[in-house]
Amino acid sequence: MTTLPVSRRTILAGAAIAGALTQVRQAAAETKEVLTPAVATELTDLPRVKVKLVDPPFVHEHEQVATGGPKIVEFEMEIIEKKIKLDDSGAEYWASTFNGTVPGPLMVVHEGDYVELTLINPASNELMHNIDFHSSTGALGGGGLTQVNPGEKTILRWKATKPGVFVYHCAPPGMVAWHVVSGMNGAIMVLPRDGLKGREGEAVKYDKVYYIGEQDFYVPRDEAGNWKTYDSPGESYEDVVAVMKTLTPTHVVFNGAVGALTGDNAMTAKVGETVAFVHSQANRDTRPHLIGGHGNYVWATGKFNNPPEVGLETWFIPGGTAGLMVYTFEQPGIYAYVNHNLIEAFELGAAGHVMVEGDWNDDLMTQVLAPSAI
Amino acid sequence: MPSIATLLAGAGLSALAFSLWPVTTTPVAMTQESGPGPQVVRLDPAPFLHRLDGDWQREGRPVDAPVEMVTIPAPVEIMATPVSTGEYLLCVQAGACAAPSGPVDLAELPVTGVSWLDARAYAAWFSTETGESWRLPSDAEWAQAAGSLFRDDGLGIEDDPTNPATRWIAEYRQESALNRERDREIRPVGSLNVNELGVHDIGGAVWEWTSTCLRRIETDASGAILRESDSCGIYIAEGLHRAAIIEFVREPKSGGCSVGVPPDNLGFRLVRDLPETPGGAGGA
């Protein structure tokens, strides 16, 4: 493995990171200035609820139909830079994460609620980070108000005015793409206060919800073709950007690693259960497909003021978007939930499984003749 | 369940070895280290209980293959370790074998990234080099050599005739369990493990090709065979579980397969035919 003989301190002072540090100083000044009027906003009458986020593919408990009026929903996320294992072939990557996972946790609120996020960048990190909520309005999605250096925290409040599932991601100026493809993205679901509705206004409810964050990774290789490893994110920066510029990912995975949603970690359901699948891709287009099932209700571009499409086979989620699919399982078995670019699914990793238990429906499918000689 | 992975792994879905089914190992064996050739272990025909290879259907539904007493047809000597990278590269240098797709920088590692066709080419070259008759082992020969390290494929579940998913889910759970304990490091030949016969390196990160074609066996309710068909072109690879792989495949693993756990790596070892000893008899 080729690694540069430099310390973390050297890296911090290095050219790659100097830009980020400079931006932090600018951001600090900017933040104080802009935050002043926000503090004066009167929201003292609104109830506050504190939500404990959970790791994907699971989603924190939430109401589908809101009871009561708008609330201030408090979230806290710690940014963690960590080396993660992408597959069994030795590919490792310095991920930047919201809350320690790729993707970051799914947040759920209702339209009209206020999201109040405490974002913590521990001193043990190397890089400056921030957060851009596609669902928020202003200041580059909040990115301009949330740039935190290692050892700093910030609190951002924004009003959820647009119902839908939305991507959030880190967006430090000059390094947006690198942070996003280093796993620093997640999604938020802003539900209509009276819940999801179909084309005829019928209620669309789900028994459980899974959050699938699709991530493209660009892992450098050495001259012999072996994966390169690094001692810090900064040290990997230039090599990773060179691979990024090929626009050819080495991995396209769900939830941070090949196989993260298979085997012991497969999603589960029962025949008759309705499952909502939130799927985000912060960088690249994707085309989810449930092998052996369908998309009963699909908001491919994820925005609930638009009627859902129904009965789909495959749906297209543009890069930088989250989508929602709702399906009621009708047959037992092992389903594969894939990006139906099958090269990405089966060669690069974008496949998960759903293990569904229940009774088989012969009317829907019957093996009339088992495979046998002609 | 039809899938892309199934195409590659063939019957790999149903070929899952993971249980503690007792395999009685009564064959006589001895280690020979004479001469410059590879270290071998002699296998003599002697009946042993074996979960048969192949995809079995009872009344049109997939079931575990039966466990039967089998006997290899004739004595053979099997390599005590898989063919190493160094050994295989001699064949490549001689122009008789294609380069493997696995690592080539460590001679003592078992060769990996070889297709069934590659393995067969090596056997032909090695036979010419030595003037002996070397070939891939059959499923039964490999199983006898693996001895107590052979892993049973049986799911051991009660099938539900009304619900094919019962078996799919049981298979999936077993594959998940297998995956949990999987050792993915390729270790130098002879260093992974050794069984009571002196055979090394059974069931690690390398699956080994056999000469056994994938076969489909249809039985009636009593288990009597109604029909059997072979798919030569798809061969059984032995390891932690049996997998059926198309003959030209060198890299069985894919990132995130649809269903089924593919082998990690493909390698092989060979057997040498010996004159049949008087009294040795029977056939699998």
C-alpha cells in the first residue's frame, strides 16, 4: 500500500484542507451575523419534541397523521469521520458521516413543523462540515449557516413547508462532491399533516418503513490494482477526486457497504403488510425495482403534493433526490430490492433483500411443470 | 427463485452445505510422500454415507438430496493440498494454461481465479508432464477425501407443499448463518486445516472444481428416481457448500447478489487413477 509519510497535523496544513479551513473562518463570521434575527423569532408557544434518531434502514417512531398543530422537532446529529469497509475484497474508505452511518439517519416531521437540528463536529474529526437540507428554504439549504470546524457545534432551525422526502447532505464550499460521495448524506421525510394520500384522495398508510440510502464510492487503486488505504480522509482526498472525475464508481451500494441489507441484515415483512421504502441518492441517478413485486404507490421524485404513480415496475430517482415507494406484499419469499441497472446491482453492490413470510397464493403464481427434461 | 445470481451459480441456490449431518468416514487412506510429485492421499473404495450431489425434486418440488451409501468406483490418489499458484504458473509459462485471475505474486497460495476449463487444461498438461493420469475428482471422491470436513448440503426442513417460499426462506436463513462464520482469507496451501486422512485445506475461502456435472433428479413420492438429466457445462464446485458453476467462470463472486451465496474463489486439486485393487468394488 502506498501511503504518504505525513502526520494528521501536516495534512491539516496541507493544500487540500487549507481551503476548507479558510472557509470555516468566513462561515463563522457569516453565521453570527445572520443568526441574530433568527434568535428573535417568537416560537415560544410551540410544543417541542425531541427525537432520538436511529440507524438506517430503520426509522425513528413517528405519527403518519399528525395529532395537534405544528411542533418544534429537535434532532441532534454528531458528525463522525470513520474508515468503513465497503466489501469483502478489502476496499476501505474514509467516510464522513452524519451520526456514524452511511446514509445518515432518516428524519421524519410533518408539514408546518420546525426542524431544529444540533449539529456537532467533534474535535477528533479532521474536516469542516455543514448540512444542506433540500427541504429547507434559504442559505444554501442551511449550508451557509452550519459550517462547523472540528470542536464546534451549531443549531439550525427551519420550517418544513414542502411535503415530501428530501435529501440532506454536507456541502462545504469547494468540496461538496467529495463529502457527498464520502457518505455524508441522508434524507428527511416531511409528511402531510393528514398523512399520505393516493390519486383519489385515499389514505396511504404503511405498517413499517425502511430507509435505503444508495451511495456511489470512488476508491483509488494502486499500480497493481489493489485498493489503496489511507491514514486520514485528507490524505485520500486527491486520489479520490481523481477517481471521482472518471465518473465511474468502484462501488454503488445500499446503506454503506455491499451486502448491508442482505443476509442477517435483510429487511423483513409479512404477506399482507404494507411497507414504505424511502430511497435516496444524493449524487447519481438510480432506478429502484423490487424483483417479484411492484411499486403500488410511487413518488419517484418524492414530493407529496404530486399524486403518486401506481403499479410501477421500475421508477427513476434523479441524483440529488429521495423517492418513496409503498408496497403491500402478496407472496412470501426472498425479494431482491435493486437498482435495476443490474451491473450496479449485482457487480457493484446496489442490492438488498426483503424476507417475506406468509402463505403462498397459487392463483397469483403456480409452477405448472417443475423444470425437467424436454 | 430465478435471478442473475442463479444463472452464474447454477444450482448454487439449492446447493448449500451447512449442517452437522454425520458423515461416517470408514475409507482406508494413507499418505504417500514418495517421489518428486505432489503429496497425495490414497482413497480406496469403501462405502460411506454421502448427501448426493444435484438438484433433487420430489413430485416436482425441490427437496434435499438423499443421503446414501456411496463407494468410489476405483482407488485413486488425491492431492493432499490444492494446486498452488506456483505450480499452476509453470503450466502458464509452458503455454498450456491461461493466466489465473487470482493473485499471482505468492507462489504458496492455492491458485484461484481458475475456471473449470482452466483446471482441465492443467490436468492435461500435468498428465503429459508426469506421464501419469491426472484428472479432477468426482463429487464422491472429493467428499471421501474431505472426510469429516465435508459439509452437508441438507436443509433438514419439513417442506410445505403449498408454499414454495418455506424452502426459499430456510435456504436464505442458512446462507446468512453460513456467511456469518465465513473465513475469507486465502491461506498458503496446507495451512488452513487437515483432516483424519491427511487431506488439507477443506472448506476455506477456496472452492474446488470437480468433474461432476450438475444433474437434476426427479423422483416420485417414495423417492424412486423417475428421470435424471445432466447439464455438462455446469460443474459442481466443493467447499463450505456445493455450488454449481458454469465451466468458463473464474470469479464466482459478485457484489451483492440477488439471492444465494456464491463461492468466494475457485481453485482445484487433482486425483491420479490407480490400478483397481482386488476386492475393491462397487460404484457410486
